[in-house]
Amino acid sequence: MISTTILLLKLNTVLDIDECSEAVTIACGDHAKCENVDGGYNCSCMEGYQPSTGKLQFKPNDGTSCQEIPRPECELHHDCIAENINRTLAKFRKIKEPLAVLQAINQNTLGQISPIDVISYIEALSVTCPLIRTMNNKISDEETLPNLTLNAFVNTVNNFVQKDKITAWDAIPTDNRRKSLTKLIHAAEQTTAFVSQNFRRMTEVEINASDLAFKVFAFDMQQMDHIHQHVHMGGDTIKITARKKKALTSNGTVAVVFLQYSSIGSLFSSSWNVSLKENSEHEEIVATSVIAATISSTPPMFYPIEKITFTLRHFQAIDKKSVKCAFWNYSEDTMEGNWSIEGYDSHHPWLPA
């Protein structure tokens, strides 16, 4: 008798679940990525970052975070500056909303930052400003977005001009420093003026940060006679005299902007144009705050400035005979400029020296 035993084999198929397609990627933390493996997954740091615990692979919530790998100290030469600017711009390109970019720049420039970061973040701010000026008002409350934007912008610019940034500014070569300062001041004037034109009714806004004061008067054609275009800012007085031009439309709008920088005068003391010096043996010292005033209108040049009158408080006792008033004469194309005592331009900040 032949006995036959038949074995029935049940083949179990194991299906690997890709955990990285779910919420695990987020659980790995900032600057980390998820790597799927058979029966599980691992977390690792993205390029340019390193694990705080030294473990190349880790699990969520095990105390490991991804930290930026320290970069070699930049010697502020052209290639290093260009590389850092490109890296900074690439970081913010991932953010779609201009206001969110502005808020991110604000967070990244709080407290002490390096000289190369001063240059790079000002470049990022300058690139973002045209988007801020043209972004659509998607908030139903017509006053909310301009107010929110102005507050975020003024406080971000203030980050760059605070006293604790002077050391970083001083470490920047003169040409780069002057160019970055010009970009910053130009961006501040243009952006605050354009944003202020988004107010739909007569508005007066004042923002006082630690080292930057801002005030704007926004109004339309019918309200011009009720606006006083002068301000008192920290002991300084600035007054604009302007005259309305005849327009083909009755819907003209105007924003008159005043800015006062209380701490950046020393950054200009060593960068005067030779034409300002009567005697090369005498050092030129900026003895007041730096002020700026500008008008933005629709239609353009609808409300041109005729005269600016100002009284500025000196920080220290000086010889009145040596006082000069100068304005920063710069090219909007190259952002290069110098101090001049010749003439007057309503788009540039005035400064007694």
C-alpha cells in the first residue's frame, strides 16, 4: 500500500506600506526627509543640514533635530557675497505669498546677524518689494491688509537699522555697505508709499519701531485741503509743500510718507563724497538722524513736491559754521550714489552733516 502525503502550502504575500507617503514626512521634523525601508522607515536630514544627535538615521520624536551645517566664514569678497545672496533668495522662492516672505525675512533678521546676511537679506527684501506693492487685496476689510503690511514692513526694515546691527554694517566694505543702505532706504520709501495708496479713505498711520519712525497721510483729491503734511518725529520736524496739478480725473489718490532713521548716521560718516569736504583735514560726521520724505500719487506726479522744510536735532554739540545739509544722490538702476549739496530731489532722504 502506497501512502501519499500531500502538503498544502499557503503562500503569504507581504505588502510593504510606504509610510513616507503619509504624515510621517512631516513627523520627521523641519529640514528632514523620510526614507522608506522594508517594514518601516527612517528619517534623515536634508542636504546642508546635520542631525543634532550625530545619528545619520533616526525616528520621529527621538530628540533628534536637523541643524544647518555651519558655513565657512565669508570673507565678503564678490563670489562669496553672490553665493550667499543666491542661497538666501532660493530659500524664500518656496514661499508664495509676498507677505509671508516679508514675515520670514523679519524672523531671520531678529537679533545679531552676520555682515554677509545683512547684504543677503536686504537683497531678498528688495526683490520682494515689487510683489508687496502689487499684491491683490484679498481681505474683505479694506484697511486690514495695508495696515498689516506696513507694520510688518516697517518692523523688518527696523531690524536692519537697529543699534545692535552697527557692528555688522561696519564690517562690510564701504562700496557694498553704501549700495545695501541705498537699496534699503529706496525700498522703504517706495514700498510704504505704494502700499499706503491702497487705503480707500483718508487715513493717517504712525508706526514707531525702536530705531525707525514712520508716518503716512493717505487721501484723495477731495480731501487735500484737510491734510497737514508735516510731522514731529523724535525732536525732528519735517514739512512738505506740494501743489496739486490739474488732472483729467476726479479720482486721484495721494500718499505722503515720512521716515526717520535714528541710528544709521554713523554708517554714512565715512562714506562722504569728496565734493562735500571744504578741507580734507576735517572729518565729516553725521550729527543727526537720517530723514526721508516722498509722495506717491495716482495719476503719477499729480501732487509734486515744491519744497521740504526741516528742523533736525543734533546728537552732540557742533560748530554751526561747519554744518551742511546734503541729500543722497543715487541711481535707481545701479543703487550707487554719493552725498551731494547741489540741488534737491524729493525722492531722496535729506541729512544735515
